[in-house]
Amino acid sequence: MSSTIDATSRLGTLDTLRRGVDLSPELRRGLGVTLGLAALTTAGRVVVPFVVQQTTDHGLLGKNGPDPGLVTRDVLLALVAVVITAACAYAVNVRLFRASEAGLASLRLRGFRHMHDLSMLTQNSERRGSMVSRVTSDVDTISQFVQFGGIILILSLGQIAVATALMLFYSPLLTAVVWLCFVPLLFVIRRFQTIVGRAYTTVRERVGDLLAAVSESVVGAATIRAYGVEERTATRIDEAIEAHRVASIGAQVRSVAAFSSGQLVAGLTLAVVLVVGTVQASAGHLTLGKLLAFLFLVNLFTQPVQQATEILNELQNAVAGWRRVIGVVDTPADVADPGEEGEVLPRGPITVDFEGVSFAYPGGEEVLHDIDLSIAPRSRVAIVGETGSGKSTLAKLLTRLMDPTRGRVLVDGVDLRRVRFSSLRERVVLVPQEGFLFDATLRENVRFGRPGATDDDVRLALTELGLDAWLSGLPQGLATEVGQRGESLSAGERQLVALARAYLADPDLLVLDEATSAVDPSTEVRLQRALEGLTRGRTSIAIAHRLSTAEAADEVVVVDRGRIVERGPHRVLVRQGGVYAALHASWAAQQRG
Amino acid sequence: MSVDVAPSLRRSLGIVAVGIRREPRWFAFAVAGSTVYGVMTVLTAWAIGKVTREQVQPAVAAGHVSAHQLRVIFAWVAGVVLVNVVGVVIRRIAAGFTMYNVAATFRREVTRQYLRLPLSWHHRHPSGQLLSNANADVEATWNVFAPLPMALGVLIMLVAGIVQMVLVDPVMALIGLAVFPALFLANVVFQRSMSPKVSRAQQLRAEVSEVAHESFEAALIVKSMGREDEEARRFEEVTRRLQAANVAVGRTRGTFDPVIEAIPTLGTLAVLAVGARQVASGALQPAAVVQVAYLISVLAFPVRALGWVLGELPRTVVGWDRVDAVLQARGELPYGSAKLQRHGASDSRLEDVDYSYDIVDEDGVESRFQAIHGVSLEVPAGATVALVGPTGSGKSTLTNLTLRLVDPDHGTVSLDGVDLREVRRGGVSEVAALVPQQTFMFDDTVRGNIALGADFDDAQVWQALETAQATAFVRELPHGLDTRVGERGASLSGGQRQRLALARAVIRRPQVLVLDDATSAVDPSVEQAILAALRSSSDGTTVLVVAYRMSTITLADRIVYIEAGRVVDQGSHDELQERCPGYERLVTAYVREAAERAAMAADEEVTA
């Protein structure tokens, strides 16, 4: 059921381009005008040297001596052509930049958004650094190609067409010779494209590895220092840098081979044309002047062909980037939002039912077996069990971070898979053990729970949770910057913020997964009291190994090896002498020391 | 960042020189290849002229061509082309080596800085930015090596061409040469207008990467709170700004390219116009004009190649500024030369320590916040001391100070009487180990994460895992010790990561073991087992433990109770419970709570 993000989409070059352009419709917008202007630019690029050559031949070296009048007229003509060409080139450039930047921005946004739409398991199958590169440097590769390569490619094709037309005018036979020389090149280029494409795909992957390795040295800075493993980390980074370097050079060598074959063919074509042309001219089918003029045109023809082979290499680089972005966008979101089709549940007390729920992680053994559980509205439930018993999995199924492999989870009698995400997330909020904080102020982090909340709302939430004393001890109160990932705060403080954030979101069901594990006992007890007082009317489910939570709950659910083995109020279970009684005894012993 | 100072050409060339010095040999190869290419490009025209004069013309005149003549024609042209292609291959491959080698060198240097600079520096720099420095900025700096050798190689063409022009006719040459100041001027204008724009785009590129990085790291929270739309908006905001910045860059570049291309053509046209008059007045031979006009068009190409380099330079400067900011960053912890002795247990001491850190308010104004006030903390060799205090009271900061992850503003931190500032680099971690509250796992195997490259055999690893109560779950992993744990240990649970982190510490048989609430994510029974195993295996080790649980606290010989960065009291558990109300409240919270609840429940039962 669960998938991983495709390292790279398996589409061929043309399909990738087609899909890429579909994903960035802006690339197509106004393309007709741009191509028209590009055609003018191309015509100018061919016409100007042609006029110059004609001027030289007829104006300066004419049979009747130099003709200043003709030269002046031609020069003025060329001048106009130069200005028009430059103006068109400018317009083409700007239009292309606008269209491509707009198109690639939407591609970035699409990829970014989809990354968040993917299921948690799919997200966890990918390194963060690699996820980042898919919406940053991979897209940059595409923009480089579209803006510089793309236009040159279009202009080159235009120039090839114009040069062919002019060549035909001089000598159809020699034109055929030129084209015949280039046909084998087309096959060679096709072959090289595959090779070069593969090489660039490897480069893109190495960039992902490189970012992952570097990010360890940044995110793991404290651990690296505490263990003095700078050298080892350096070695690991160096390996990634080296792999990237080798892959890049490999791609470069392959693309040079492809490019040089184009250049070689271009040069040899010139030689062949000269040979065939000489035969033709000596047989009287061609004048020497026409042969020389034709040679000039061959240059106008081969130059864009060479450029095009070069650009095709860059195209492979861009396609490699494109494939990685498309790989994200085309990865199905297997825990999908039913969207418009889905149901919107009214706010209010909430019931939760597990019906014959089993779950196995992809490729793993079943970790939950046939769970039936119903949780009444307004109740406070504690789920306890040993590490690995499956209690966190329950929480993830309940908040639809994952879907069960068998059975179903119902909220107010509706299968979670049919509930619209916006409705579900409003009603059910999970507070995980390591609640990520953003590099922003405390206020902004708490407000993440309810974006419209005012300062007073935030302060009230913290006060209601009994955290005002803690707040006043912070250097700048609500304006305190929490640092990257909240690292200016301690782990316990981060949990306080995460809890306040969820509390402010005001869901009907609050799921706490070890949400206070790093908080000191007296603060935890205070929080629990606050939540209790305020959760009246709200359902709460807490997963905890500090059993003080269980003691306070209306009902305790004991999970053991993927099954619910006991359930009931604390004071009943503790007398039963079962799994819970044992867990509690060990907990109580710790408290007494 | 020097956005408003338009970096001069000299400065950018200085940066290029820095790169060349790193790979002089490959660069020389590339320039040599390019020279061959330049010479051969000129020779192609010459060869065609030669065979036309010597073979084609006579053949056409004779109305007959021999096979020998055809062979000569083909051999000359094909020969020159072949050598030319060889030149190109050498130039491009060598340029690739230069570019990627230099980039790799600087990536190593930049990441070496990441490892060298202190934690406080890391806290001030967003990780997204640091990733961007090591990747995109290095790339932006050295991309110039792709067009550079070509531009230098064809300089030969440029010089040869100019000399020829002057030899043909100084006056005509002057008109032709007017092209170069024009190009130079265009370039100066371009650089000035381009640099701030490129700088802004590069900065925004880093910001896009920062937002993406943070947002993806927060993926679980975003999902579980249904904030995907808000995150998408946040990303869109910075993406749109990057888009606008890139379009601005494009507009400038889009102006520059056609201008650069038009200038040599304009030169050619000027030469033709003026030349035609000169010829008409008899002052000049037509052939001279043609030759000068031809030379300008030949030179247009190397000039364009130079243009590519010049167009790349603003990016080079901006990229380098960002890379160099990392390379020049100071504030390294200075190290001494003392070596800590290995023996059974160390004595750890903090004396009258103050510690503050930089804080930035919402307006970006920096100030200092004192987190630790005059703390003295003594952990005698072999003793176990528990650090107890409310959330946010400074316990983790004290553990960091103990192992010199940070230096105090005032006071001294020592091990075995040696001030940690005098200990050589890496010396502290040889004798002391920290298990932090939040564990960090490398994307490596279980074994790799525990040994961290040190030489431990399997038996030792298993023994450490045993102490950390991790043997059972590691055995069940698909490849045991060789199972890869994923990025940041993603495939493991929080409790499993904590136990591996613990094994990582105990395997080193540290003389000082600092546990910062290191078992918060494991079950009580497992924690009990861990503590028991630690006690038996770490005989004699000095232990400083941050703890909340009574079971842990009571293992300690002495308890230090802190609040708001100050030591409030210290002594045995009984003493503190007697005389320290804050401590008493904290450690008995659960018991009191349980008692109250039991009482309440009893009341309810009675009333019911």
C-alpha cells in the first residue's frame, strides 16, 4: 500500500518534457509570439552576415570596381537588420525568462505541496536533504536549460532551416551531401543522449547524497563535538563530495564525446562538400564563386548543429532534474484526502471506533492485530504498554497518518478515509513526542495551532496550561526566538510549546503521544490537571509510559504485542494483577526510589 | 554581503585566480587545448583558402580534377578539423576537471569549517543556508571555469587578429578596434547592474531552500495539524520573490547578450562604410577593407567567449562572498595542548560559572541572556551526582558546559583539575561522554552509530548494547548490527534511538559519563534495567545525571537542585526533601498526585 518517492521518474526524454510542460503550463503561454520573435532573430542572424558577404563581393570587389553607393545602401540595410535582430533577441530573452520563471515557480510549488500531501511513511522513506533538492537545485537545472539552452536550441533549429533553404538555392546536390553527412550523426547523438542522460541522472542523485552528508554535519553538530568525531564525519562528507565530483566529471566526459562527434562531423562535412563541389565545379555544373558562397553557408548550417548537440546534452541534465521533480509529483499520495467528495463532520464531542484494525508497515510483519476499541465522547483514555507494543501505531492510525491494512477506524461513525482532511485536522490533533518547532518566536510557534490567534489568545492558552511562570522566565516572553528546530529551548520546553500549540488549535480529540516525556514531574502534573479541567467536553487519548497519566485517565487501555490485553479504570486494573498491575508496580517503585 | 558595492572586474579576476591556484595543471591543460582550438579555427580558414588557390581553382580552370587533387583537398581540411577537435576535447575535459576539482576542494573546506566552528556559530546560521553555501554557492562560484579556458585560448586569436589588422591598415584597424572599448563599456554597465540582482537571487535561492528544509523537517507536525496550505503559502511567498528576482536577472542578461552580439557587427559595418569611401578616393585597396572586415567578424567570436566569462563573473563574486563568509568565520573554541590522563574515573568541577547566550528579538536586535549564574558543581571521581530542576532551569546547559560544548563567560570548568580550555582538541571526548536529551543518529549502520569509527569489536558492541538494554531489539533488526538506521535514525523509535545513544557512550568506557535525561523515551522497567546495568558495568565511573525519576535520583550520592540557572541547594535526597521545598514539590509530584486521586476516588466511591 505505501510507496516510496520515485528516485526519478521512468519517463523517456520526450515524455518527460511533455509532462514537464504540462506541469508548468506557463511555459506554453505566449510561446507562439516568442517563437515568431525567435524566427525573426534567427533570420537576422543569417541575413546580416549574408548581406555583409554580398556587400563585400559586389560593392567592394565588384567587377566594375568599388561602388560606395551600393556599400552605403547595404550597410544601412544591415544596420536596420542588426537593430531589429537585437530588439527581437531582447524580447525573446525577456519573454522566455518570464515564462520559464513563472512555469518553474509553479513546478516548485506543485512539488512542494505534493511532498506534504504524501503519506507520512512515504515522506519518511526519503531523506530530507533529497526532498529539498527536488524543489530547489533540481528545478534550477531546468531553468538554466530553458533560459539559456532552450532559446539557443530554438534559434539553432531556425538557423538550420534558413541555412538549408539558402543552400538549396545555390546547389541542391551539395545540400543533399551536407544532410547525408549529418544523418549518421543523428543516430550517434541519439545513442549518446541515453548515455549522457544516465550520467546526469547519477549526478543529480549524488547531489542528494552530498546534501544529506553535509546536513549531518550541520544538524548533528552537538553530537559530533561531544564525541570528537569530526574526522570521521569529514571522511563521510568527503566520500559524498568525491562521489559527486567523479559523477560530474563522468557526465562531462560523456557529453564532450557527444559534442565532439558533432564537431568532427561538421568539419568533415566541410571537407566532403569541398571535394564534391570541386568535382561539380570542374565539370562545369557550378561556378567557383557559387562553391565558395556555398562553403560560407555550410558554416552557417554546421554552427547551429554543433550548438544543438551541445544543448541536447544540457537538455539531458535538465531532463534528469525534471524527472526527479516529476518523480515526486507522480508519487501517489496513498493516504489521500478525499477532498470535495469527503464528509465534513460537525464540531462537538467525538466518538472513535476501531473495527478489526490490523496494521503492518510496508514489507514488515503485522504490528497490530485485529483491534476493536471504542472510545466514548468526553472520555480521557490512556494507552499504555511496553516500547514496541504498538501503542504509537494506534495513535497514527487514529489521526490518519497511516491507513490500516485491514479493518477501519471510524470517527463519529464515519470511516476516516471518507473524512475530509480539513475537517479531520480541525477535530483531531496529534502531539508527538518530538514536536518540531519552527525557527521563529514562541508566539508564532504557538499560533501555528490557530493562525488567526491574537497575542491574548496565545497568552491565555499558556496561562490556562499553567505555564505563565515558565513564560516569564524566558528572556523575551512571547517574543523569544526559539532557534532552529527550537534548539534554543530544552527538549522539555519544546514539548511545552508543542502542547500549547495543540491546545490553542482546540480540537475535539487531542492525541498525546508521549507529549510530556521530557517535562519535569511537577509541571507535568500541573499540565495534566489543566488539560483535564479544560478537556471536559473534549476527548483525549494519551500514550505515556509515565503512568501518572494512566492514573488520571477515565480508562486505561493496555496494549501488549499488538493486541489490547486489558482495559478499564486504573484502580480496577491495578487490582487485577495483570500486565497493567506489573507495569504500574514498576513505575510506582521508581517514584518511591 | 556587498550588494551595493559593484564588485570590480579586478576583484572577480582575483577570485578566479584563487581557483586557478588550486588546479593549475588542469587549468593549464584546458588553456592549452583551447589554444590549439583557437589556432586551428584560424587555420581552417587558411587551409580552405590554400586548397582553393592551389587545387580547386586550377581544377575548375582546367575543367578536370584528379583523384590526387581531391585527396589533397580532403586531407588538408579534414586534418585541420581533426586537430581542432582534439583541442576541443582536451579543453573541455580539462575544464571539467578544473571546475569540479576546485568545487570539490571548496566543498571540503566549507564543510571542514562546519565541523570546526563552535556550536554557538551553528545556532546563528540556519541549516538550509549552510547547505546552500556548501552546494549551490560553491557551484555558482566556480561555474566560471566552464567558459574561461575557451575565452583565454581564443585570446590568441584576438591578439593575432589585432596585429594583422594593424599591419593591413592602421586607420581601418582603429575603427575596428573601437569595438573593444565599446564592449568593455557595455560590460562595465552590465556588471554594475547585474551584481546586486544576482546577489539578491542567490540569497533568495538560499531562502527557498531554508523554507523547504524547515518545512520538510516539520512534515509530521504540518500534516497532523493540517497546515499544508499555510506551509504552501509560506513557500509560495519566497518562491515568488525568487521568481521576480530571476526575471530581473534575465532582463539584464537579455539586454546584455544582444548588445554584445551586435557590437562587432556594427564594427564590421563601419569598416565597410568608411572603407568604401577610402577605396573610392583611392586611399586604400579594396582587399585591405575586406580583410579588416573579415578579421573583425573572426574576432567577434573570441569576444563573445569573453562575454560569456564576463556574464558569469557576477555570479562568481556573489557565490564567493557567501562561501568566503563561511571560510572566514572565526570564533572557534581555542584549544590548548594538555592531554587528560586515562585512569578509572575523573573528577569534574564547575567553579563559579556564568553563561549567557546571544538572543535576537523580533526586530533583529541582539542582546545577551544570562542562563547560568555563578554555578559551582563538583562531581568527585567515581561519584554519581544528580542534577534536578524544573523544565528550562538550565540543566542541559550545565551538561554542555561540563564537556566543553560551550565555554563559560566567567568561572572555570575542569576535569581532574585541568581547565578544559587548556585541553587539546578532541581531548575531552577521549575521557568523557554525553548522552544528550535529544539523540542524533547518523545515516549509518547500528554498529557505525555506536562505534563512530573507533576500533571496537563485535563483542564490545554487543556488550554496550546489553548495558543499554538494546540487545533484544537489535537482534530482531533485519541485518542485526549491520542494519542501516536511516537518516537521523528514522527507522527506529525514540526509545530505541536513546538506547543506541547510551550504548554509544558506554562503549567508550568514559571516565565521566553525563546523562541528560537520557532515558526519557524508554519504559520504566527498561530504564531500571539500564540503570542497574550501568551501575554494575561502570564501576568507578563519574556520573552526572539529569533526572526526574526518583529511581534515578536515589542512585545518586548527591543531588544538586537548580532553579533558573542557580544552584538552590545540594545534598542527599533526604536532606533536600527536608529543607528544599522546590525539590520536594518536584520529586513527589507523582506520589502526591496519586494520593490525591486515590483520595478523590475514595470520596467518589463513598458518595456513590
